[in-house]
Amino acid sequence: MTASASVFDSAQLIALRRVGKIAVAPSGDWAAVALQRLDADGAKYVSDLWRLPLDGSAAIQLTRGEHNDNAPCFRADGTLGFLSNRPPARLAPDDEAKDRNQVWVLPAAGGEAYQVTDEPLGVDAFQFAAHGDRLLCAAPVLLNQPHDKQREIMRDRRKNGPSVLRFTQQPVRYWDHWLPDGISTPVPHLIAYAQDGTGRRDLTPQAMREHLIEPEFAASRDGRHAALTSARAGADRIDDVALILIELDTGTARAVAEAPRTQFERPCFSPDGKRIACIATPRSVERVGKPALTLIDVTSGQATVIAQDWDRWPALGDWTPDGAALIISADDDGSAPVFRIDAASGAVSRLTAPSSGGTHGELHVTAGGVIVGVRSTLYSPPEVFALSAIATNAAQALPVPQAPRMLAMLSGFTHADSVVIKDTRVRSTDGAMIQSWIVKPAQSGGRLPVLFAIHGGPIGAFGDGWHWRWNALLWANAGYMVVLPNARGSTGFGQELIQGIWCNEWGAQCYRDLMAVADAIEARPDVDPQRIAALGGSFGGYMTNWIGGNTDRFKALATHACVFSMSAFTGVTDHPAYWLLELGGDPYQDVQAFDRYSPARFVQNWKSPTLIIHGERDYRCPIGEGLALFEALQHFGVESEIVIFPDENHWILKPRNIVAWNAAVLEFFGRHLGQAACERA
């Protein structure tokens, strides 16, 4: 099959505008949306801000240019704030200005955007208080260095050195970067301002490692308090994360929620400022931690878990305007609906209609009780939606503006006339029901080749939602049936299904679940059982490797960002202590038990031709795992290829690399499954 305008390929995939962060105006009648688009060279994404009326009328572009305008947040007076790497307004631009974000604002009454902050090393995240005169920023700070010299010092260090990093404890890396050491590199601090950018105060002047990994903060609506996550290494060398309450007028701070082997995250103040909703997740070797929706009394620090008997993992969105309930989303039986949880009783009610499906997130509630968020399906890319916060009803879609040619393409290739999507169930070897999504061409004309995909995590799920690279719609349009199974470890089907992947069980029941699904797929009359390939990334890459050494039923394999040797992986992944918790063993004292499900032990049995893909900047699953697998397969004479992306991390993020990734995968499978590739790099 040759690429043409009639085929939805990855070149068209990357040309679609992508929804980023959203914010709802205080007036409640429109949302600010950050939309990513390809730059003029098609080499990277650039973000603009758009005004999206909630009545469904046409969107209006608010900002434009080759800088990135993102992370919208409204000020109390209706002014729209955002992060941008625009040329500085207060100082002459320097060579590194494009690498720094600052807070900018668009006046509510109209006019040009202007800069509010001038943090020497930029701003990572920010929030205005909804009703108070307060701006909070997370910003990198060099310890024990004058504020007005920090930019100059860092410029000199980047140019002339030293580049040394010195650590005394793990972790030292995170996903794709070395963590700051707090000596020669800046560490994140929480900075408070008045909403106009005056009155700067460092709220965490002595912070070293407390906020290194994705610090989260929230301002109370009246601007009197801030809630901030603060990490400290626990007894198991994994961070215990507390919630710190800071009185913004005085800077006084105290812990309001902390417990051993627990992480308190996603703080969200109630409308009256008296409670903080958050997610508390315990951890233990024996049981996978179940995230609990928790309310913290600001005065007493008393913690109350609500809806604790609900067998789902809540993702916290927002409070209702009266403070009576929380709006959340959660993986649930193959989709991610919106739910309302009563703050007093813990009663859970579903708000999105059961028939609507889809994956919902980025939830905000207007003063009038309307939920605004982002929704996608396997058919359709993310768009904004509006929904009543009171009772179950159909969400109103607020489509994001796309180029006319992309709208025509979407209308032709994202509905049932082109692609059929089915929710299927198969009984596994122990009697558990395993859900899968099947995505296939509507007009197949014969038995189909199959791509059998395995999700990452291992705790996660394939839901009824869009993916910008592992895109089932794209593969179905290339002529494949795509199978997306939710085996052991998948969220949305109850805690016991998740528990089945814990305590070094990676190659056990999860593998048997997947093989039960594969058996059912092979038996289908619309499938060619001789043309089934398996692929996966991260944990899915691990499982693809486990499959390679334990069965030759798949015609070909593609393993991305994989784990090959369980014990060798321990010392090189970015969070070794969490890896030991997850596996529940000790590779230094009993390597044989630790490696019982290690693919490296069975590589001599491998027969299936294999494509290995890895990003060199992946520190979660380092590239050494992919290289070790490639060498082992070459040693045993297994047909194998390796594709390396030197400038990518655990994910493949750059537009042209996404096209190249899909081209490599579809060419490889096309060659081994007899399906002509319709991708090109």
C-alpha cells in the first residue's frame, strides 16, 4: 500500500493540532486552550493560546508566533496569564532567553501581552490565586548565590564549567535528565509574588532535594495559603511525600499531611480554603498501593479518606463551587469517565453517560457548576468538552480548530465507515475476565494481519483514548487489526487485577492473560493466524522480550524502551529503590530468585525476528537494555535490527522522529507479515 492522501498516516498524525493545558475564565463562558502545532519546518511543536467559547461558537486565536505560549491560568481580575519563552520585555534579550519561560499576561480589556516575572533562571510552573492578590511560581534557584547574579553565574558555568555533579544519595537521574545536586546546579523553589509580579519572596529558601521531582503546589482561592509537596527519603530509600501548608503573608510553613511510606500528591484547596483534597498513596512490598482520595483539614491536619471502598484509582480534578463534592476521573472498565464524589458521604456517581465512553481529564469546574475538561477516544483526538457537575448527562464537545484539510481527513478516517472498534472479553487461565480493545479496518476483504500491542506501566491500561504515537487508528488504516489487551496490572478493573503484577510476578499471570487473548484472536475468522506480530514499550517492551524467549507463536516482535535483565537493570534505572519495591526482592543477595522472570535467562530460546527501538536519553529504561538484547540476539543468530534515537528519551516526542518511528515499525512488520508498508520517514 503506498502512502497517499486517502490514508491516515503518521505525517497526518503529527500535523494535527494538539490540546495542551486549559483554563476556564472567571466569567465561566469561555476557556483558554494551549494548542500545539508544527512549526514552519515541521521539526518541532509550537504552542499558541486560543479562546474557546463554551457555547460552541468559533474559537479565536489569542497569541501567535514562533515562541511557545502555554499553561494558561486566569488572574482574579480576568487577566489571562501564561508561560512563554518570548523575548524578554524588561531586559535586553540574551543568547539563552529562548530557553527560559516567564509569566506573561494578556489584559482582560485587550491589548498586548506583557511580562510579569523575570526569574533569573526562568519559571517552571505558576498559579494565580483565583480571588486573591497572589502569584506562585516554581523556579530553579542557585543556593547561596545573589539573586541578581544567578543568570550570569549559570551562563559562565554552562560555557566554561565546572560541569561536575556530586551526590550522596539516590536518585540522581529522572526520566531524561540528571537531577540537580544543589551545589553547582539550581534546585526548584516556590516563589510568591503579588499578582502584578512585585514583592518577590522565596518561600523555600533552604530547599535542597525536597522539590526535585515534579513538585506540586496550589494556592488557596483567597491567596492566603499555599500547599506544597515536600519529599524526604523514607526508610526504604523511596521518597515519602508530605503536604506543607505555607501562610503566604508570613512565610510560616508546617506539615499538614505526612506519614511513613506514603506520598501525598495533587493538592487542591476547597472553595472556602478550609480543606485540601489530595491523593494519598501508601506503599509496601506485599501490596500495590491504592491511591486514596483524602481530605485534609487545614487547621487541625486531620485526614479523612473518602470513597475508600470504591475499587478504582481516582485522578483528582476540582471541587464543586459549593465545596460539597469533588470532580474526578478514573480508569473504569476500559474507559475513563467523569465522576462526582460527595465530600461528606463518599458516595460516587458517574456524570458522563455510560454509552459515551472516552477518556476524560484536565477537569475544571466553573462558578456556575459546569465541568470543562479534555476528552478523547480511540476514534478522535483530544478536544475540549463541557458537562454538568450535577447529574449524568451527555458531554458537549467543543472541537478544537484544525486546518481544513485535517478536518476533512479526520471526518473520513475516524468513524465506523473506515474503522471498527470493539470492546471484547476473554476468560484467562485462572478464570479472570480480560478486556481488550480491537481496532480494525471496516472494509478488510479477507483475513487480517494483527498487531498485538502490550501497554506499559506495568500498572496502566489501554483505554478508549487517543495516543499520539502508539496510535491504533493509524495502524488500522495501514491494514492491520490492532489488539489492545488489558492483562494483569491494568487499572480500571479492580485492585486484585492490579495486584497480580506485584511482587516479581511480571512473567506469570500477566503473560498467561496475554496468551489467552492471543488464543482468542487466532481463532477469529477475520484473522490470519500466521500473520500476528507483538509489540510493546517500557513494561510492554519487557513483556515482548519475555514472549520472545518463551514462545515462537508471533511472526515478528518489536520491543521499545525495554527491560532485558532484571538484575542488571537495578543499578542503572533512574529509581532503583522503587524497582526493588516493585519486584519485592534483592538482586544482591538472591539473584536467581530476582531474575526468575528475566528475559535474559531465556534468550537462547528466541526465534522470532525482532526490531529493537530505544531512545539514548532514556534513563528510566536505559539504552544498555536494548543494546544487551541486540547483542544477545545477534549472538544466537536471531534476525534482529536496532533503531536508535540519540536525541529522544523514554518516549519519542519530536515530530519527524514520530514519523521515522512509525515508518520503521510498519516497514519491519510489513516485511515479515506480508503487509505493504504505507509509511515513509
